Amino acid sequence: MHSEPTTLLQGTLDMLILKSLVAGEMHGLGISRRIQQITGGTFVVKPGSLFPALHRIEEQGWISSFWGDSENNRRAKYYRLTKPGRRQLEVETRRWGRISWAIAQALQTS
Amino acid sequence: MPWFVKARSFFRNLLFWQRVEADLDAEVRSHLEMLTEEHVLAGMAAAEAQRAARIELGGIDQVKEQVRSERTGGWLQSVIADFRFALRQLRKSPGFTAVTVLTLALGIGANTAIFSVVNSVLLRSLPFSHASELLDISARSTYFDFTSLGLSLPDIADLRNSSKLLAALAVYQDSPKELAVDTPQRLEATAVSKDFFELLGFGPICGRTFGSEDMQPGSRSVILSYSLWRDTFGADAAVLGRTIMLDASPHTVIGVMAAEPALGFATDSKLFTPLIPTEAQLADRGNHAYSVIARLRPHITAARVQSELDTISARLASAYPDVDQGWSIHATPLKQYLLGDARTPLAILLCAVGFVLLIACANVSNLFLVRGWARRREFTIRAALGASRSVLIRQVAVESLVVAAAGGACAFAFAVWTVQTLRSILPPEISRLQEIRIDISVAWFTVGTSLLAALLSGLAPALLNTRGDLSLAVGETSSSGPVGGSGHNFLRQLLVVGEVALACILLIGATLALRSFGQLLRLDLGFQPEHLLTLRLDFPKFRFASPEPAIIFVHQVLESTRATPGVTAASAGLVFPMSDEVAETTFETEAMVADPKHAQQSALANRVAPDFFRTLGIPVLAGRDFSEADIKGNSPVFIVNATLAKKYFGSTDAVGRRFSTDFSSGHPVWGQIVGVAGNVRETNPQDDFKPQIYAPFYQTPRIFGVYLMVRSAADPAVLVPALRERIWSIDKNQPVTAVATLDQRIAEVHASPRSQTLLLGIFAALGLLLALIGVYGVMSYLVGLQTREIGIRMALGADRGRILDLFIVHGLKLTLSGILIGIVIGLALTRFMGSLLFGVSASDPLTYATAAVLLLVVAVAACLIPARRAARVDPIVALRCE
């Protein structure tokens, strides 16, 4: 009932979220800023994509959430990587490595 | 991903959705606040920071909606929301809801009711173990017109030895027994071979079934049926081992069978005795007196058994040409054998209710289309706001599902409530009728039918109503002329044509049944059934060792009966017209004997006492009736019917001609025709008249029992106690059975066509009513659409009559197309009714004309109200009505 045009990008977003949580637990805005930072500003994740992705990943069991206080003493929902999430990140990283290598190869051949 | 993580999320989302929602709301809001804070820290003014944060977030509700659609089980929540919305919509228009639900309830209810019958009668298996492996084995002869006759014991023994496909074979034989309780009783009983119960998998509730020791000559064991044990022996467990007097000899009760529903089979018997044949019976290959039931080896089909039986019967015919020539052996699955002809009428009824459902669905579909047209603005606005087509289709689908579910629920409740009534209108000869009940498979059928109804009635609206056309909805004002949805209009008219066609087929079917039944009622039976009573007297060997005392007894009973006040005539016969029994015999005339290539001819046969023809009201066309002088020792005489006289002697006046017959004497006897009687309808009133031979009862060489025929001046039923007393005053041990008036017996024969006609009539009336509503609906809709056009026409000078004609002609065009289609399909379908029709052809023009005219009249009536409304349109109001 709801089709995403770019599954590759969706998978990529999931991977980036998992990656951003390796350093430690973070709330939604923090994740979004972190992704922006680690991709050198290439990916700007809008809340409209971020929140559905977070909830999807949480339902997969790769991250877990809890309510905590932010640096400015504001109630915020924090996410942290779970063990299956860590494994999933490894899988995704390897897969992405293969894909990017393959695509680079493909684009280099004339 | 482990499934339980997903399942946990699914249930959490479903069960704690409020908490999940609150959590989401808090998260999004906190995010918004943090964004704002970020902007403030970056140096924005508070108001501007808020605005920027909102823009970046992109709308709280949109974000929430996106999260919701990602959730596990999110679709379920949307469907639930759709259901709530549908319920709200339906509650808002109770009239629409009531009409649609009721229409579907009628359609589904009719199907559920008929399915409950089909389920009990055709689908549910017999109450025996592995019942599908059971076969009836019967014989047919080229000499006799019976479809199933018994086999002889030597043939059965050969069959048992040579068949490789039959796992087991048991023999049984009707063997009624007399049991003296308060009055002499004659009970249905069956003599069975040792393996009979074992083969069926039918066991006793106490005691045991027959073992080898019970099958020895001289053994007198008996097994009681549950009903006899309960009704006559007070369900007393001490009955085991007790001695009871059967046919005036002591028998020991060894068991009581479990209760079973009546199946029209040997297991309905009140008593079971061991079948212990004599040496003579074991050797008599010509004695086709034994019924056979067999069990197939696993994975063998009845068809394979049949080809094996063909081989065996061919071998028997060549080995024993004098007795087995012309005989063949046939295997029929037991269920089919017991069902008989129940399949065709049920298939026709199922077809009829299927049509009713289709008409109901067409009507509901039409109503949904009208409503969709009225709600087109809502749909287009929703589409404009971003609802995808699939979401809109789902919404419409859910609405029709809700209506169909409500209809199905009403239908099921209705079926539960009417199942009792249904039993009383169905043809009584359908076996297992009393078993009809609403069980789980009927419930599933209702669910399935409701889903089908939802699909059928929701398909067109789902596709057409959701075809969002923005300009149409937003730009357009409320009701502007017939341009409104030409696709809609075309489809709606098509639905009405289809409905009329289906109703037409139903009407044709019902009219055919009605005309056929009318012919049956008007049928000249050849005798006068009014004020005629029959009673059966049986003369078993243990009371009447030779025929003479029985003949004397019958003579005495007749004398006494004729002397009873109220009796105007009395006689006796071995069989009588419209009884379940027929006797047949073979005969040859002198002309046939002279022809070397002649073959014996068969005829119906009866032995009757004097005054039989006057008692029944059968005219004696020539010669005389039998007299008291036509007794043993005097020359054999016969009376024949007009058909036989004409066919074999060239004229109705065949008095004095001679022929020979071996009727109930075992060897051909030559005799003279002394009278010719009128033709009489035997058992099946739909058959042609057959040749018939009557012989004097008092000359009978063998006698097993007679029917007394008593004609009275008033209601014959009141004579029964007096007649019984008079019989018992002659012989107090004589059971009197099968007491019924001829009118009762004829009502039984008519019961099946009557119920068929009644049910088809009900379904046709339903179909007609629904079609009427359909035509009315479409015509009023058209009038509504064209109000402005009518106004303009009137303003320009069209008179009211013309407007009226315009709409009626339009309605008639639709109806006529439907009728034409209906007649074509009807011609193809009613052929299957042929076997059930009597005296009317399946393509009877009068029937078709009646159905067409009736539909036309109804359609005109349905058009008249909207058309008159159109004709009464006030041009000023119509033009202003925008």
C-alpha cells in the first residue's frame, strides 16, 4: 500500500542510522545531525524520513529506545544499538562495500 | 528478523495503540522543540525559529502519518479505521443501509437455506465407517422394468468368490415379523448375513451382533433396533437374553443396535434376524430375492467394480443360460442409491437461489453506484488531498463488506429460524430430511456467500465511484443533467437488464413447475380416489400355511366389511393404483405362440376380488367383472385393460380372446378374457399407460397378503376403528397395517412436485420483487437526473403525456432486452428440468409468454411512479432547482 521508489536509499538510510549509533545512544535530532556530519553534509535527513526509519528499525529489533533528558534538560527519546543491530550493521557494511566496489568497477569500464 | 520481535511489535501496536500514539506524539513534539532551540541558539528570533523548525519538520501530522504507515500491522489499523468510517457512513443513512442489508440478507438467506439441505442430503456422508466405500449391488433384467432387483444366493456366492475388487459382501432381505404386544403388530425387519453389521461398521449399544453360532439352522437370535427397544421394551437393559415371541415362535434377544437417523435403508428396521437360507434357497439360481451390500477395497472406484461385475455377469449368463440370461449386475455407491432422484430437484433449487443472489447483488451494486454518485464530491476531495486510488477502493470495498456481513448475519439467523419450516416444505421422499440442520459447514457457506456477495455488489462501485475526476466534482454543481457519469449510467442500466433477465429465467422455471403441477392435479387417474380407504393384511406362512384359509379369511373380511354401516363398496387386490408396489408378469397370446420368432410380452398384473372395479370406480368397458364363481377349480379367467386389448387384440372388445401368463403360479396358465377395464394410472402418474392383466383373487395359487379397498359414503377415516374390530373379531392375531386414504397417498405422490413448485415460486417471487426494485431505482434515478431537461422540454411546450411516455418507453426498452436475454438463457437451462416436468414441455411457449408478460407489467408499474413524477415536474421549479 505504500511504495518506496528507492529501496537502495532506504537501506542506506537504515545503515547510516545504525552507524551513527555506534558511538553511543542518541535522540532523533542528534542522529540526524550526526549523519549530516559523518557524510560531510551529503545526507540531510528530514524528520519525515528519519522517524519512519527509526520506528522501522526499532520494530526489527536492531535499536531500542528509552526516554531520557537531553543536554539542555529536555525530555527526548533516545535510541541505542542492540546486539542484533550491531551484527546487522556489519552485514550491511560488507554488503555496501561489495556494491560500491562493483558499481565503481562497472563505471570504470568503458 | 526473528518472528517474535515482529509479533511483539504487532501486538503492541494493536493493543496499546494509545500509548504508542502518545509516545510518537511526545517524540515528534520534543524533536520540534529541540529544532526550535537549535535555531534560537543559532541566533534567530523565537517566532522565526519556531517557523523554521516547523518548515524543517514538515508538519507534525504528516510525520506521524508516515511513521504509522511504517508500523507493523499499520495496514490493519487503516482497515479498522476504514471499518469505523464505513459504519459511521452507514449509520448516517439508515434507509440505504436497511435496504441493502435486507436485499443481501434475502439473497444470502435463500442460498444458506438451500445449502443446508444440500449439505445434509447430498454432502454429508452416511453414518457408517468409510461410508464412501459402500456399494449397493443389484440386478437388472431385460424382462422386467425394474431398475434394481435382488440377486440369487448362488449368484451371490459366485460373485463373492470371483470378485477381486470387493473387500466384503453382505446379504440382507426384508423379512417383516409379527410381534404380539397389545394388538397384533407387524414390524419392519431385516434378515441379515453374519457380516452385515461388521461390513457397515454399525454396532450395538448393548449386547452383540450375530456370530457363527447364530447362523446355524434352527437358531433363533434377534437384535432389536434402538427405537423398538425404547418404545416397546421401555429401554430396559434386562431385555438381553429375554425370549420374545416373533411370528409365534420364541426368539432370544442378543443385542440392541445404536440409534441411527432414518436413511431409507435396511438399518431403519425395527428388528434384525439372522439370514439362514435353506439348502433349496442356496441352490435356487432363479430366486432374485436377496439384496447385497458390498465394501470396496481401498482406492478402487465404483466404475472399476462395474466393469468387473460386467465380466462376472457375462460369465454367469453363459454358464447358466436358462436362469441368468438377460440379467446384469450393477454397483451403485450406497449414498447415491439411497438418494435416488433427489439430486436434480436440489440442483435446480440451488441454481434458482444462485440467481436470486445475483439479482440481489445487482440491486445492491446499483444502490452503491447511486450513492457513490451522490458522494462523488467527497471522493474527489479526498483524492485531491492525497488519498491514493487504492485507499479509496479499499474504503468502498470495506463498505460493501460491512453491508454483506450484516446481510450474511441476518441470513444466517433467518436460516436457523426457518430450518424447521424448510423441513416441512421439502419433498418428503428426500432421504435424511430430518437430518437437515444448520451446522458449521452451513456457517462457512454463509461466510463464503457473504464474501462473494460483497465482491459482486462492491466491484463495480469500487472501480467506478473512485475514478476521481477533479473537475467533475469541484467545478460542478449538484445535479446538472444527464451528463453525470455516462459510464455509471450505462453500467446501471446494464445491471437492470441483467436482473430482469435473471428474474425472467426464475419466472419461466417457476411457471413451468406450476403448469406441470397443475397438469398433475387435473390428471385423470382412471379411478375415483375420493372416499377410498386402503388397509393391508399380510398372511405370513406361520399363520397361513396354504392359500385356501387366507382366501376364506379375505372372503369373510369382505363380507363383514360390506356389512359395516357407511361402507358402500369393498374389495381386495394384491396391489392397487398409486400404491408403492407394482406386480409385473409376462404373457403370450395365441397369435404370438403361432409366430416362431415371438417373444413374451410384459404387463402389469394384479389379482383382485369381485367388485374391485366398482369399488375403485374403474369403468368396465366390455364384458363383466369377476364374480364369486371365479374360484379355484373353475376355468381361469382374466380382465385386461384397454391398452392391452387394443395393442394385442386390436380392439377394446377383446372378450373371449385367450392368452397365457405365469402370474403368481410359476407355470403358464391359459385363460379367457371375460372383461376389459379402463386404463388406470399406476404408481407413477407421469408414465404412459401400460398393458395390464387382472386375474381373480379367489383363483390365486399363492398369497402373501392383500390390500382391502373400502369405499364409503362419507370420510372413510372414521370407519377405521370399526373395520379393525371386525377384522379382529374374525382373527384376533391379524395385524392391520398401511391404513391410508387414497387422497393421502395421492398427496404423498404430489408432495414432491408441490414443494418444488412452492420453492421455485418463492424464489421467482423474490427475484421479481428485487427486479422490480431495481427497475424502479434506475428509473427514479434517471428522472432525478433529468429534472432540469424535463423542465426545459415542458417550458418549450412538451405535454405531460409525452414526458410520461418517454420514461415508460425507456423502462420498457430495458425490460424487453432483459426478457429477451432471459428467454434465450431460459431455453438453454430449463432443458434440465425436463425430467421433473409432467404434461408440459420445457420450451412451452405459453409459459415463456406468461413470464414475459408478467415481467413487462411489473416493469411498467415500476416505471410508472418515477415517470409520473417526471410528468408532474413544474418547469419553473425544475429550472430553479440548481
